[in-house]
Amino acid sequence: MSDTIFSSFPTIRFEGPGSDNPLAYRHYDPDRVVLGKPLKDHLRLAVCYWHSLVMNGSDPFGAPTIDRPWMHGEPMAAARAKADAAFDLFRVLGVPFYTFHDRDVAPEGAGLSETLANTREMGEYLGRKQAETGTRLLWGTANLFSHPRFMAGAASNPDPEVFAWSAATVKTALDVTHALGGANYVLWGGREGYETLLNTDLKREIDQMGRFLSLVVDYKHKIGFQGPILIEPKPREPTKHQYDFDAATVYGFLKHFGLERDVKLNLEENHAILAGHTFEHEIAVANAFGIFGSLDINRGDPLLGWDTDQFPNDAPQLALAFYQVLKGGGLTTGGLNFDAKIRRQSIEPDDLVHAHIGGIDTCARSFLTAAAMIEDGRLAAHVADRYAGWDRPDHAAAGHSLEEIAAAAEARAIAPKPRSGRQEMLENLVNRF
Ligand code: XLS
Ligand code: NI
Ligand code: NI
């Protein structure tokens, strides 16, 4: 492999909280055993291709600010140079996983066949890089939102030709993900939504999405892809009304189409916030319905109402999210994908390295906090105690019908006594961790 813009960086090592070295982990000690297994197997960290290797700093007001060598030249040669740099970045960070969209790793060709051939060819190239380095694929996905053909949606498009094009694109992206041993396959409905009902048949669009997802699930079983299909909810942006609004909405959608056993969720912090929820709420909802899959780790800006996709740096906040993850049994096929991007003025390669070091340390520290909360057990004991009335077989609501419960309540004539929710006390307890 030729030199990349990351060649001069050492592999980042754990040096402990006392270290002064900016190119070291202070909290991410990959081999430290917590709750019975190494931290690296709990976190399953992944670098995402699109923000780290593709994003060029352009925004609605201005031109690209970030220039990388692979952003020029013959497209397939550039894609290979980008992959070389990507795997060198994974080496620097020492992360076990990565994620990509088909269009991040392989350029659009002259037509559908050439585009799919590019995806397959780059898939083989990535397979060789994986074999050389040991880095694994957390998930693959297809970009069904950037090209103008998708402006009115992919599966939900009024034109069946776009549905068919999208089907071919997802089939190939899933084939490649399967060949690369991907642990999951993700669908984010970037343009699956609408701007105005004046031009939109909402029911038809949702039916088309249900059909598309059913076809993907059938195909996954046909080729023996073991990992789950993950839907990534987001309430708005780019469209005003996105059909996959939040975890609860997606569960209703899956249930309607009978897909709730085959499809799980990839939840993202910034998307949760845009939906008016906390990250931990979304995780708790997914756990409640048995559809928790994986996490896109980032943060929004409380003063900006859009998907700023910043690297996480709020350990207390993230600890509450990881506490819910651990309560649900932890990440199984899922992982923590840094769907996070450096700011427009962070134009140097080392900005990308520092961003990941901070994000990884924030995840590690929050995870250790959450693990300590689990091991301590007092929070869980408080919650269990709060609902203890329901554990007695002869509790007040044990009757089999509304009239039975009503008659018993009237006969007992007990006035329920309000009990403190103890919120502040519990917040203080959490702060001790
Ligand atoms: C965009 C989404 C996207 C998905 C993958 O907001 O987060 O990056 O994670 O298509
Ligand atoms: Ni995401
Ligand atoms: Ni996002």
C-alpha cells in the first residue's frame, strides 16, 4: 500500500487518564474486562466512511473546504486510494469496524449496470483490505437519496422505475455487505417522506415502502444473510415529514407489514433529539418492543434545529443512553458507529484523528459509568420497588375483566396513597458515578 495522509500517525494507544499525549486514549482501554468481557467487544466501535472520507465541508452557503487526494482523478482509481486511506485511518484509531454507503466506496457509473459493477468491484477491493488488516464491516447500506433520481423518494417514489432502480441498488449493496461478512444491513429512508400532501398519496407511499422492505427481507433469507436488517428512524431533514419518524413510529410500520421479527433499529442520537426525544428514550422504546439493533453515535447542537452530526463529548448524557443499552442486554450484532463529522473549518487530517479520539474516549467513559450503575444495582432496585405492588399475585388489578376489577376496588374502598417519585434523589445517585 502506498503512503496515505494518515501514514505518519502512530496507532493510538491507551495511556490512562493521567496522560498528556493528545494522540492517546485516556479511557478507551480495549482489553479492560467490564461486566465479563473486554471493552472493545462491548462497544464495537466503527468509523463511518461518508463523514470521514467523503464529506468535503461544503454547506448550503459555501464551497468545499476539505480537500483530500482521493477527491480528484479517475473515479475508480480515486475510490481505491480512498479505501487505502480509510483502512489506514482504521489502523491509526485501532477500531474493529467500519460502515459505508455504496456510493461512498464506489462511484456512480454511466448507467445502472456500470454503477452496480463499480459497487461489486470495490466490494472485492474492500474484502482484500479487510483480509489484510482484520478490520470488519459493522454494516453496509445504499445511498438512495443523493442523486436527483431519488428527489421524490426511493421506494416511495411516484415512479415505479425509481422503485426498481432502488431495488437493484439495494440488492447489490446487500450482496456486497453479505460477501464482506457485514454484521447488519441498514436502510435509512433519506427521501422517504414528503413536503406537501398537495402532491402526495401518503397511503400509497407507505404501502410501497412496506412492499420494498418485505422484498429486502425475503432476499436476505434467500441469500442466507444472518444479520438483521436495520431501519434508521429520523423525523425530518431532508424531507419535512419523514415516514420513519422515530422508534415507536417504525415499530407501528413494521407491525402493520408483519416485519417486526426480521427488522430492527439503528438509532441515532441526533435523530432522537430532532424527534423531540432523548437518545435513552429511543433505546428504551426499541428494547420494549424487542427491536433494538445498533447505534449511530453523534450529538446535535442544542441551539441548532438540524442534524449537525457532531462527535459526542457529553459523557454524563451518553451514560444514560448506555445504561438503557446494558439493561436491554447490550450490543449484540450492533455497534457504535461514528455517524459524526468534523466541522467545516477542521480541514487537516489530524482534526479527524482528534475527533475520533475524543468520541471514542467519551464512549468508553460513558460506558464505564453505565456499567458501574448496573453493577451497583441501586437504580434498578428503586425502579423494581416502585412497581413492587404488581408482583403480588393478588394485587388490586388482578381481576380478569373490567367489572371484576371494578367490583373488587369498590369492595376494598382503599384510597391509593401517592408516593414520591424520588427524581432528585435518583439524579444525585447517578451523579455519584
Ligand atoms: C443521515 C443518516 C445517515 C445514515 C446512513 O442523517 O444518519 O447518515 O446513518 O444512511
Ligand atoms: Ni445515521
Ligand atoms: Ni444523522
